Amino acid sequence: MKKLLLLLVIIIITFSCSSVKKTEKALNTGNYDQAINIALSKLRTNKNKKGKQPYILMLEQAYDKAIDRDKNAVIFLEKEENPANLERIYNTYLSLKKRQERIKPLLPLYVVEESRTANFSIDNYDQKIINTKEKLSRYLYNNAKSLLSSARKKLEYRNIYEDLIYLDKITPNYKNTREMIEEAHEKGTDFIKVTMQNNTNVIIPKRLESDLLNFSTYGLDDLWTVYHSRPQRSILYNYAMIVDLREINISPEQIKEKQLKKERLVKDGWEYLLDENDEIVIDDKGKKVKVDKLIKVQCEYYEFTQFKAANVVGNVQYKNLETKQLLDAFPIVSEHVFQHTYANYNGDKRALEDPLLGYLGLKSVQFPSNEQMVYDSGEDLKNKIKKIITTYRFK
């Protein structure tokens, strides 16, 4: 017990020293907020404990240096008078406020060796935050409005969109920001017209075509790409996606037969155990010894497997509707297999293993039609088309 207690004390001391060293390293290398985070985590419990004193001193130093760094950065950025610096100034004020709010619950902190209360300057940054936010909002709005009228490329509209989303986050419903967001999103979006081509000698079920082109079932979530299987006149499409089916192969209906002869020793009641003189064996308690009676049973097993397969081959093509060029093509192959097994027997079915028993009592079923086979391959086709869509990126 003493050894366990001593080991526990050593581990605690080692861990504590390690944390102190980490805090010192962060402080000495200019990672002030990291030093603050470590110190705060240690001071949340038993802050007046003697072993916590180093953290109070390092927290005081790191906090003072972090505030000094941030305030000097704000002074420098404001002197530049560049509106592009407003976001950084705004976020710095927020950091200053957030940092002191994290420390407030622990105050006061007392430095025992120096007989004083640790010094943490607490300022009110609210008005500076409000003033900077107003300037930043005005700048973001005017800049986005100007860029919306001059932008030509989709990437430009996407950047404008991100700025407007940020503006709406810090100042919700600022002027007509929401309308501008919708405009930037629409102009930055790639619209793709989707069609299907059947270049096979097999009629594709209408419901399969409908399922493959129903993109609402694909679970896609792409902010800048929209697929339409039913083109809209009001939209200028940038690209075309063509699902081109080239081969549909359907195997003949087959029934494969398998015959097995099985033989097995099985329990069939009991009998008395006889010794070498054919006399009944008596146990230590004077009772007659019973043993399982085993008999050999035989069975003929007849298994039938119905089989039919459909194979669909094609590709997915992407075309640029402005240049009429083929951008890329991806092969797709899908297979659906119908298989049904049933069986019967002649003899004693106790000779059959458990896996074979499951097929007994089942009957043959009607083979699916060719149309149904092609349709059933659709789920696999959808998964492969979805994989192509989610991995392909327009340049």
C-alpha cells in the first residue's frame, strides 16, 4: 500500500513539473495564449494550493504580454488606415475581451511569496468592438456591392459570397445583404444539365431512368453544384452530364442441380452398457449404466439453384456547354444476380447437416423478367454514379 501511495505521489509530482515546464516554454516562445490555457486549466481547482503558485505567476506574465502584443497590433493596424485591416482589428478586440472573461471567474489570485494580489488589467472593450464592427460591416457591404457589379468568374462570386456570409454573421440583416448573398450564390454556382442515353438493344424501364435521374435521392450536399434532370428555361447551364448506357447483357434462366448422399451416426434412444461378457455394467452406486444408442442413417439430398444475372455497362460523361468539349468520362459497370435455392430429400433427414436443412421445404419461384433484372441493377448504378458526382470537381 505504501509503495502504491509513493508511486502515485511521484506520478503527480512528475506530471505537475511537466505542466509547469510546458507553460514556461509556451511563455518563453511567445505562445502566450497557450501558456494562459495551461495555467487556467490548472487553477480551476484548488487555486489557493501552494503547488499552484507557479501557475499564478506565469498566468500573470502571459496575460500581460498577450494584452500588450494585441494592443500594439491594433495601434499599428489603425495607423495604416487600410479598411482591409478592419476584420483583424475587430477580431483582436474580441480576443482581448474573451481572454479577460475567461480569467475573471478565478479572480482574485494571491501571490504568497510577494504578499500581493496578482495584477490583471480588466478593460471595457464593448464600445471599441461596436465601432469597429460598424466600420467593418460598412466596408464589407460596399466592397461586395462593388465586386458584384464587376465580377465575371465564378470563383470571384464565391469569394464575394463568403464575405457576405461573414457580414451577415457579425451584423445580421445588414441592409440588403441577404439579397446580395442569393445573387452571389446563384452567379457562383455551376449548373449541370443531366441526360441519359440508351445505346443498347434493350428497352430501359421508365422507372429505372426516373430513379437514376432523380437527384433528390442521391443525398448530395454541394453548395456550388446543382444538377437538373429537367432543365429550366430561366437557367443558363454551364455543363452537361450524360449517363450513357452501352450494353445490357442478361443471362438465360438456369437451374443448377446437385445431388448428395449423406450418412451419419445419430442418437436413437438409449441402451444399457454391456461389458465384454455381455453383462450390464453397474456403477459405484449400484445403478445400471445407460449409454446413447447410436444408429447409422442415410439420406439422398437433391438441391436446385435458380440463377439469372444482368450486366449493365456504360459511362458518365462531362461536357463543357460553352466550349462543347468533352471534359471527362468515367466507366460504370453494374451487375445484379438473382439466385434462389430449394431442396428435397429421400431417406432419413437426420443424416443432413444443419446448413442443408434450411433449404428443405422451400419451393421453386418464378424467375424475374428481363425488365425487372435491369431495374434491380439500378441501385448499384446509382451508388456508382453518386461516387462519380461526389468526387468530380469542375475546374
